[in-house]
Amino acid sequence: MHAEERHQVILRRVREQGSMRVTDFAAELGVSPVTVRKDVEVLAEQGLLVRVHGGAMLPKDWAEGATPAAGTEAVERRTQALGLIVPSSAYYYPEVIKGAREVAEARGIRLLLGVSAYDPETEKAQAEQLIAEGVAGLLLAPSETRGAVGRQWYEDLDVPVVLVERRPEQGDAAAEHVGTDHAYGARLAVRHLLDGGRRRVALLLRSGTPTAPWIREGYLAGMRAAGLDAPEDTAFIDLSNYDVGEPAYEQALEEFVRGVRDRAIDAALVHTDNDAMLLLQRLRAASLSVPGDVALVSYDDEVAELADLPLSAVAPSKHEVGATAVELLLLRLAEPGRPRRRIAILPELRVRASSEA
């Protein structure tokens, strides 16, 4: 049976019975549940069906007769819970969680939290568990999307999904997304340093983090826009494979200190805050001044203000990311056929003593 034929059979079944279960219908047709889920997704994109946990319904039945103008309110009445899965509840994501929770609570919706500790299998298990507990949709920050090929596991879930702080890598991936424009944040930092008279701006980051590729992209774009090349050799120091205190980590910081002493570096963008604070200590121990000899801008602004010398920092709008993600998911639930969105939220630069003129 061709896809178009299946679509007609699905629509006829839902119109006759009011709803359908994916697994039952797949068994009846002798196809996989994944095939039927894709069919339902296509019909939902066209506004002909609404995806619900395990199956599909007609939009008018699901919304209980609500008018289009009242669609979001109807969803809020029907939605008992949403799921949120993040890789950490200790660093970066607490404000994302807070923003999501505040919007959900204001709408009378429970927010159920899962923490994956950057483990993809844990993410999948938590998603299945949350769906089994009856969440109407998921907010998901996968451990990694960069380099992913083909259809992703979260696209075959029985509930709508909004990615949080992760961009779908494939151009044809259908997942909606809310996240920080980290490349913009890095360009903002570079422009600030260049406007302060610096010309030899280096980058220190942990390339293994999901954020790092966008920071590096923005850093390079900012330097190119000013007609400058990155300082040779010392321009990019990768801390991703080292733990603090390891000889290789200390060697990487010493390489940077040597670049400042030799005047090959006069400014740097550093990801993360913790690494920027340690670098500040190493510079002081080498009798180099900040911002006199080298200006520093940290990225994340989790603890940058608490350094002995408060660090300038790029601050992602984490609270706004969480709040906007919930709002986008509620819109998807209210209007399944609406065009999909990917929302980029701009970070801000908070200038402090480490880069002031």
C-alpha cells in the first residue's frame, strides 16, 4: 500500500472511530509502527489530524470544539504535564529550567524533569518514561546533535518535541528549536575587544562541548569582519581533553601566558567561566595584568562576576530560552498544522573589569 493510500485509510479510520492507535493500525496493515507514525506526522503537518500519545485524533475532537482563537487555552486546560530533559541541573541549565517552570506553572501545567548527564541512552529512556507518565510534549536538550545523520530518534516519539539549546544538524530535520545564537555571542565579544583597541585576540575553549563549534564559528567571523587574522599558533587553544590540574592542562595555560608575555596575544575569549577564572590566576602568578597586558571575556556568565577581578562575559538568555520553549511547545499542541519554527535568542555582553579600557 502506497503512502497516499495509507493516509486515506488513516483519515477514514479516525473519522469513523474518533481516534486510532498507531501500534494497532500498524499491525492491521502489516507495516511498522514507525511508518504509521510518519504518516500521522504528515497528516498532522497538514492540520488533518492531531498526534496524541500512542495515536491520533481529529483536531476538533481533541480541542473539544474550541475555536481557533481559543486553541491555546483549550490546550492548557487539557495539558496536565510537559517533560523537560536536560544534560545537567547544576551548570548552565538551572536558569533554563526556571524559565520553563515559571511559564508552565503560570498556565497550570506540571513540568516533569529528567537529567541525562550527557548520556544519549539515558535521554531515550527518560523520554520513554515521561511519555508513559502521560506528558503531552517534550522539551529536549540532546547530548549532541552536531554530526547527526538522518532521521533522529526523537522525531519518532508519539508526542511533539521542541529542542532546547540544540540545533537540528540536518537541513531536512523537522524538529522545532529554541536556543541561544552562540555564534552571535562570540562575534559580540570579539567586536567588544577590537573596539577596545585589541588586535591579537585568541580563543580558548573546550571543543568537545555542544556549544563550542558555534563559539569558534562566531570568533572567526568576528575576526574576518575586522579584516584580521587570528594570531598564529596561540589563536586557538583547545582544553577539551584535559582536566584541571593535569600536566597537559597546565601546559595549555602556560602556552597562553607565554603568548601574552611575547605580545602575540593581547585579548582572549574563554569558554568556560571556570577556565577563565583559572587563566586569570595563572596570568597574575606570571606578573601579567588584566586588562593591562591582556583583556579577557568569558563565555556563559555562570560565575564570571564572582572572580577576584570580575570577568566580562557573554551571557546567554537562559531563562528566556526555557520560557520560550514552553510557549512554542504549547503553540504546537494548540495548532498541530502550523508552520514549524526555529527561534534564536541573542545573548548579551556584560562588560566588567577584565576588559574595561
